[in-house]
Amino acid sequence: MESYGETFREEAREVLGELEAALLELEKSPFDREIIGRVFRALHTLKGAGAMSGFNDIASFVHELETAFEEVRNGRLAVTRDLISLTLTARDRMTEMLESISSDRGCLPTEADGIIRSLRTMLAEAGLATQVEEGDRKSRIGGGEAVSYRLRFRPHPDIFRKGLNPLGLFRELEELGELKLQVDVEAVPPLDEIDPESCYLAWDGVLTTSAGIDAIRDVFIFVEEDSELSIEPIDAPRPQAECGPKSPVPPDFEPGGAPFEREAGAVPTIRVRSAKLDTLVDLIGELVTVQARLSQVAAARVDADLDAVSEEVERLTWELRDQVLNIRMLPIGTTFSRFDRLVRDLGEELGKDVVLTTEGAETELDKTVIERLSDPLVHLIRNCIDHGIEPSAARQAAGKPARGRVHLAARHSGPHVIIEVSDDGAGIDPQAIRERAVAMGLLAAEAELGDRELFSLVFHSGLSTASAVSSVSGRGVGMDVVKRAIDELRGGIDISSRPGEGSTFTLKLPLTLAIIDGLLVKIGGDFFIFPLAAVEECIELRQKDAEKADGRNLVDVRGEILPYIRLREQFAVASRPPAIEQIVLTETDGQRVGFVVDEVVGEHQTVIKALGRLYRDVEGISGATILGNGSVALILDLPELVQREESLACQGWK
């Protein structure tokens, strides 16, 4: 059952995601028939696929929901907040039921039965029957104009091995309208060559329905990618009355004919497991390393042919790298859409009227970054609603709309993605942060810090300005988790706020975590990598210029005084520095900081390798890479190096 249920489980998760999104939209626009149709199609698809895959417990549960939304679609049952809440709860139960397919937890009958009883009570209170009459086909498929469609379906030979039965598909099609089928047995082999677990059959047919081509495709949603399927409208719409048992098969219908070709402009897609993509990215990383070795060998020899081959391999490797990384890019809207439910439920729990708005949902980001970004965004949104958004009465007294707003925005900025989480609430009080930091011993009472520096203290573990601890926040746990997660993604986070107007959390993240453009530097006999996206320029540091600063690590760059950090001291490199060192100027956490190295080697295609358990907690290092000669270079964590230097400076000042 585990292998049989895997395909259904994967596809059903996507449909449940669409169901949740449609329900939340329907709550905002309860009379939008298009959204009602989306909800109904999602439920219908889950019911049909569940029955076809042998998971009748899910199918029967979804049938009860479909019954209720059939009445909504027919205008006999109103869309209310209670109905949406109950259906969202049912959606959560279905998610748990999906996970229990491969476990011994069962299908949560108690919770499911309670939802069914509540649905039937809603229908009874509206004066409606609790079941849709099976013979009322016109009600199920709608009363609009009917169209005839030519169908060609050849399932994958392994369809039986996946626990799927084509008969379930045809029963679903019969619910949509009048279906005529003819089986194609041309591919059936001789009896002594038949594999009893393989499917050799194909089907041609005509379906006359007013449900539309999308409803037909929904029936095949779980098998379409592995099967040969075509759905072609045959004629113009004609009155529903002409459809029925006597509907003739069109004269141009040829059973067993060639499949309908893809429409012009249609984009073919294929589903690939993410693990396979991860393996492919790992292989590309190895190829980049080998290519670097080849380039190094070619540079050491005087051989024009070898140089030409090396340059061509380098060009192809870079192009292949870019194409593979683009495959792993996903629109961040896939993450944004999950937070509608979070905002709705949290606002309800806290008694606050809050709406979520989004911008830039089409912005693409590596799937690995998206997966690891979800938890930090949850923490930020919860804090915006709990700490930032005021109750409706307080907002109206302050001249604000009664409904608060949390806004998620994303945009590209060079090799980074900028994500902003903002609210229009009360804002952050810097004085409250100062008082709390002083009380915790994090800050001297006489220290003079600007708002930006004070806001950064919010990320310190245990610091919270909440006046009371709630079930959502107030213990000072959460924002430090956010900072740690963003640092692990080699990103940065900044806070801006105005009292009474709201707060904005700005996240700056790399597009990918697999392969980056780096700047290779050398200190003594060791090599290090700077993320090239953070590098602004490189300048010389002469010994006499350093002496002019009277021991302070400051440098004058075209009239601007900038601090710098000596990496030789940070990593305790024992050799003597050269007479002329190099300063790599970077933009780190919104400030310009320099890092002193012995030598800048040049740009480097950096394949990121995780550090082992023994070195995982080493400060200032985020990973490692293998150079062309086989040696290892450490990848620098610039924000952590800056924080470490600031911490040491503060300790010395105290």
C-alpha cells in the first residue's frame, strides 16, 4: 500500500493546497462563481482520485464536502465564515489522512465524523437534503450548453502496479455527462507473452457534457503525466436537451485513431522528484570542480589545443550549471500562499481583524532556500500580528482602518532576492528595547545607539518587549531563531519602524545555496572564499597607511572612513604579512566593511560543501569548497565575522 499510495499522496497534497487557497479567496469573495467552481473541482478531483486509487475512506469523506458545495454552486447554500472554517478543518483532516496512509494511525474517524455531522446540520438548517440525488445528472454537470469531446486515453502499462484502476476514471466521466467508449486492443500481445500486471488497453470515446474541458482534465489529473491523453472538442456548443442516450457518435469519430496532437503554444511538463534534482546539482558541482582542475592544468602548459578544449569545457560547464540551477528555481508565491491560512487563524485566535497582501509572488528562488525560508517567515508574520497589529477599536481610535494589514513582498536585486515583511501596526518602540537591553545587561545605560542598532538587539535571545506572555509570543524566543536561520542561508535581515505607522523586516537572500560566484583570496598558505555578490572592490593597504591610523582598523576610501577586519588575526595565521596587503571591501548587513587578506587570487566558481560535525560551529565559516588542485578553501560567513568583531570590541570597551 505504501508504493500504491505514494503517487496519490503526492498529487493530493497539491490539490489540497489549491483547495485551501480557493477557500480563503472564497471567504473574501463569497459570491464569485469562478472561485466556487475551483473549490468544487478540487473536492471532485480528490473524491474521484481517492476512489480510483482504492482509498475509499478519503473518497467518502470528501463526498460529504462535495455535497455541501454542490448546494453552494446551485445557490441554495450561502458561503459563510462557519462553512469556510469547517471546510478548512476538513482539509486539515484530509492532510492527516494522507499521511496516515503509510502508518498505523488510521483515518481519524472521530474527527471526520464530527465534521460530517456539522456539515449535515448546516444543510438541514438551510432546509436542504443531506445527499445529492444520484439521478440528478443535470444538477451535477450544470444546466449550460453541452459540448462533445473526443477522448483518447492510453494509460501507462504500470498503472495497475500503482494501485490505480481505469474503471474509476470512466465512472467519474459518466458523472459529467453522456459517455460512449470503445476499447482499443491492438497492443495486446499473444497470450503466452501477456504480463498479468501490465495494462495493454487503450480507450477512445466521446463525452457530451457542459462541465467544460477543465472538469474533464481534473478526472485524469493523477495519471495524465504518465499516460497518453488527448481531449479535443468536436463541435460547437448545442442545447443541453440534445444530449442524452440518443446522442449520436460524430461521423468523424475513429476508434483507435491517432492521438490528438498538443495545441500550438502548449508547454509540455514532466514531474521530477526533488531528490533527483538534488543529485543532478551535486553532479554539476563535481563537474565544476573538475573543470577548474582542467583549466589549471591547461594554464600550466603551453598547448593551444588543450587551451581550446579547456575554454570550451568551461563555457559548456557554466551554461549547464545555469540551466540546472534554473530548473530548481520556484516562484516564491508557492510559499506566500501558505500564509493566508496562518494570518486568518492567528487573527481569529487573537481577536484581531487582519488581512494578508502579497506582491512579487512570481519572483523565483532556489527551492532549497524556499524550503528553509518558511519557518523564519512564520515567526515574522506571527510577531507582526501579535506585537504590531492593534485591536480594531484601538486602530479606529488612532484614525486607522479597523482591519490591519500584513504585507509580503519579493523582488530580485542582482544575485539576491529581497523579501519584505511589513505591517501597518503600532511600530517598535526603541526606548522599550533600550530599557529591556539595559535590564538584561546587554547594553550600558549611558551607551548611545541609533534606532537601527537598537532594533538589531531584537534578535538577541531572551529579549522581548511584550508586556505579557501569550500563546503566540512574548518569551523572547523566535526572533533569534529568525536571525540564525537567515544567517545559515548566508543572508541578512534589517528592521525599520516608525511609531504608529508599522514595521518592516527586510530579508536579503542569495538566489541559490548550491554553487556561487566567489572571490578567492590567500592568507599565508591558506585559501578563503568571499561570496562575490557581497564584494564591492579591492584596494591596497600599505604598512605606512595602517600606521597613520594609530592602531585603529580604519581606512580612508575616497574620503569615506571605513572599518576593516584583519582575517590573519581572526584565524590566527602565524606567518608574517606581506608589505602590501589587500582590503576586500564588502557590503555586509547594510554597512561597508573591509577584510584584510594577503593576496586576491581572482574569481572562482564555488561549489559549496557542508562542513563536518566537528567544524559545524566554527565562527565565521559557512562552508568549504574544493579547488582545482585538490586543496580546500573555506567559505567566509561575513555577517558572523562582523558580529564577532563587534562583540569583541564591545567587551574591550566595557
